[in-house]
Amino acid sequence: MLKDPNSWRIAESEIERRSQHLLANKNLGEHGIDPFGFSPEYVRKVLPFVEFMHRVWFRVENHGLDNVPAQGRCLLVANHSGQLPFDGMMIGSSLLLDRDPPRMIRSMVEKFAIRTPLFGTFCMRCGQVTGLPDNCRRLLEAEESVMVFPEGARGISKPIQRRYQMTAFGHGFMRLALETGTPIVPIAVVGAEEQIINVGNAETLAKFLNAPTIPLPPLALLLGPLAMVPAPVKYRIYFGEPMSFEGDPNDDDAVIAKLVAEVKGAIQDLMDRGLRERAGIFI
């Protein structure tokens, strides 16, 4: 990888080369935006911020990046944590900035995120899509790599005392994997749990804003929105070997649950490895 000798950033020529992969096999309209709102040019513009968070703030360390197929459909299935979805951003930046050849991924997100003014536009332009089965199916049929967090809002909003304890997984991703013959890459993120300490959830405010959850950091009353700035923890991301499954996507929940448990177990094994290997939260 070409690095700028005077900066933490990779060289501009390398950025340009990697940016070209954003255009590969994309059904872009006349304004350079695909049917879901993704804009390669927009991603190119926000890449300096993403790279700063990746290299300087979170100092992301990756393991097993080559387990993500270089092309063709795949489902990236990860644990979810941290109150704000920087875990998803860092998985995406790892594949775009650290993998060679790079790969652009699409992420399934909560409806609330897409509906939020400004943030929703940011999500769509960066390739994120409302987490509906039909949307995921269309992307997989177009041979895209799609990231899902089966814990949903339950996972990202866990209180600190439940860190690294995954919540229940939804079954939708497994039914889609069976239906479309898509391999699953298990991913564990270690570090995000400590980026924002959450001591509870503002349920009344969340209902008023029609949001799935509103976290309550300890210093929220004193610092206001600044309490949601993530701490510069060190991220460790582990990409497991692809898993393939066969079966009827319309099987009973009990049957699908056993397959989901295999994926969850693989993620737990990767997470346990990461917790054993790290020397501390910030190093």
C-alpha cells in the first residue's frame, strides 16, 4: 500500500485507485447515484474523515480480511455495539482501505437512521440501505457484499455491564442466505463496547423521537451531545472463514434457529479470541 510519507493517510494515487472499486458493477443513474441512493463521489469526499477515524482515532487492527470474498455475493454478519454505529463504519473502511483488492460493502440499517434528516442522507450516499428483506435480496442478486447486524438496536444499545454479551439474533439473514445461496462471513468487533459508556436508555425520549433507543452516557446532563463523542479506544476486527448453509428458507423457526446459532457461535469464538489477545482498551 502506498503511504504519504508526510501523513498518516495513504497516498492520493492509492486513494484514487481504491476509489475506482466504488464504481465496479454499480447501476448508477445520470447523477452518479444508484437506486438505493449510493454515491461513489460522495464516499470519495468523506473518505478523509473515515480514514482519520480508522487510522488515528480507533487505530483499527484487522485479522482475516482475506476471508471476505474478492467478488460475488456474501453476507457479512457481525456483533453490534457502541451506541453509535462506528463498528459498521470501521468494518467498511477496513475492506475499502486495508484490503487489496478493496471491496465496497452495503449495510442494512434501521428505518430510523434513514428517516433522520441529514444523517439519513449520509447513510444512503455511503451505501447503506433500509434493512428490509427485499432490499437485501436485490443487493445479493446483484452480487453485492451486504453487512447485517442480527442483534439490531438491542445490540448497539447494551449497557456497559453487558458488554461482549450478544443479544438474540434475528433469523432473517439466514433465510436470505438459504434462499440466495449466499456464503456468510462471521465478524467480531472488539473495542466498540467501550467507546461510549451507556448506563441506561431514555425510553420516553426515544418514543417521542420514534427512535429504537436513546442511550444515556454518565455525563449526558453535563456535556450534552458531547457525551456521545466516542472515546479513542482501539478497534480489533476479526473476519472468520466463510460459512455455507443448505436448507429450506421457509423452514420453521426452530430449524432456522439452529443454523443461526452456528453463526452466532462462530462470532463468539472470534470475540473471545480478540478479548484474550488485547492488552487493554486503548492499546
